[in-house]
Amino acid sequence: MIPLFTGIEKLGQHQAQGTSLVALVFTGMMGALTYALHRNLDLVAALFLAGGALWPARLGAKYCSGLPERKLKRTFGLFLIFISALIISKPYLPPVIHPEGYLLKAALLMAIGALTGFCSGLMGVGGGPIMIAGMVLLAGHDQYTAQGSALLAMVPAGAVGAFTHWRLGNVERRLLPTLIPGILIGTFMGGTLAHFFMEGTLKLIFASVLVWTGLRMIKNSAPSCDRR
């Protein structure tokens, strides 16, 4: 969504990220409902993730407005590629001992949520990639449950980040009346389609989209040269 906003609508990076966070709230609600219908939603995990994300989301949104646009794009692109590399390489990484105790697992999920919240406000992506990677790599969830739970958890974090960006003037309100209905329809269709793929295929699709988006953002962050 962010590269489409900057490329087609010609929004600035801060406006694109703020507007995407507003849309993200509706993505999360519809997506979580779709995954819940397929019984791929861990409500308790989503609550812990969301609880850890709320305050850092506001902090990240404030920090975002103080960053140069070029640096923000480059950081965003590198972040997406790093997450995709973790997801693809999971089968080849040393096995991770997943926490067994309730309190230990809760603390891990809240820590993932805190990191997610900050990145949500900073990068305007809702932190979904971090939540999914953390749940799959560290907490032992499968890809389907991680995606469904992350969609629900990023609703409050995205709402906090979106509200902060709204107050800072980083939301293009004219796009919302047509953007939100499309988000609801597309999220339901995408969430339903995801369950027709094998888990390995779903991971590869998810990682490929992240790499493509990350490379575009890095390319767009390069300074333009006026050659004469």
C-alpha cells in the first residue's frame, strides 16, 4: 500500500504511512474475522501482542515525523528484506527452544508486541511482519495461526499509530471513503485464499512480497542525480 500511495497518488512517505495505518485497522478486523472462521486465531496470544504494542506504537509514530523521508524509506526497505530472510531461512536455522511456561510465553509475546508497536508507528506497516516472524520463529506458532493472530493484534497498535499520525496531519482523508470498502473486500478474499495454499507456499508468497516491496523502497530512497 505504501509504495502504491507514493508511486500513484504521489503522497509523501509520512502521509503514505499515516494513511496506511488507518486502512490497517480495517484490514486487521476483517482479516482476523476471516482467519477465525477457519479456526486459525489464537485470541490469548493476540491480546498479549496487542498489550505490548500500544504505547510503543505512539512513540514510533512521533519518532517517524522527525526522520528524513529518504532515510525512512531505506530503513523500511531493509526491514522488510530482513524479515523475509528470517521467514525463508527458518528450516535451515538452528532449532529454537520455545517457551513452555505460561508467564514466559506471555512475556515473550509482549516483547514481540512492543517491538511491533514501535515499528508500526515508525514504518506505517502495522508491524505484521514482525509479529508473524516472532510467533513463527520464537513462539512456535504455525504460519496460518501467526497471520490470523497478528491481524487481530495489530488493530489496537495500528489505531494508536493512526491516531497519532492523524493529529500530526499525516493522513490523506480524501482517500478513505473509497479505500476502506476495498480493504474490507480484499482482506476477506485474501484471507480465504490463503487457506488453499500449503504452509510452505504461503511463507514463500509472503516473503516474496516483502522482498519486492523492500527493494522498491530502497531504490526510491536513492538520491536523484541531475546529469548534464
